[in-house]
Amino acid sequence: MKKPFKQTPDLTAMGGGWNRQQPAAHRGWLIALMMATLIPTLQAGAQAHMRGMYATKAEAEQRAAELKCKGVFAMGSMWMPCANERALHDALQKAQ
């Protein structure tokens, strides 16, 4: 036997709160706020990663020497200094 649905009070009539009849409006604002915060953070990370990528192996080797790490590695068609990404991140942290 199902229990009857219990109606919760509409708190918006009392000066604010959550209105069960309009959750989509609240969700939209929440999503917009999250995206406004998240997108710049992701772009900054992607830009930092792109700064460590070079078109040629020789360029990556030169940067590896500047960072005092050994080796280079391919990332798709691009080249990155140091033996791997972990070593690159470690070298970048030391360089700051």
C-alpha cells in the first residue's frame, strides 16, 4: 500500500527558500555558476600544458636542458621536455 504524497510547504511565500515547483530554475543558476567557475580553471590548465609542448624534438630538448631534466617524449604530434609528464611537472615546480 502506497503512502500518500506529503506536500511540503512553499517556503518562497515566507521570504525565500526552496520551491519544489521550480527546481529547474534553481538548477539553471547553479549550473551557470559552476560553469563560470570551472571553464576559466580548465582553460588555464590547458594553456599551461600547451606552453610545455613543442613542434620539434629539438625545441623540447632545448627546454629540457633549461629545466635541468633529461629526455623528451612525444604527445601526439608534439614534443614535451623531460622523460615523462610527471618529470616535467616536477621540473616546472622546481623552476618556479
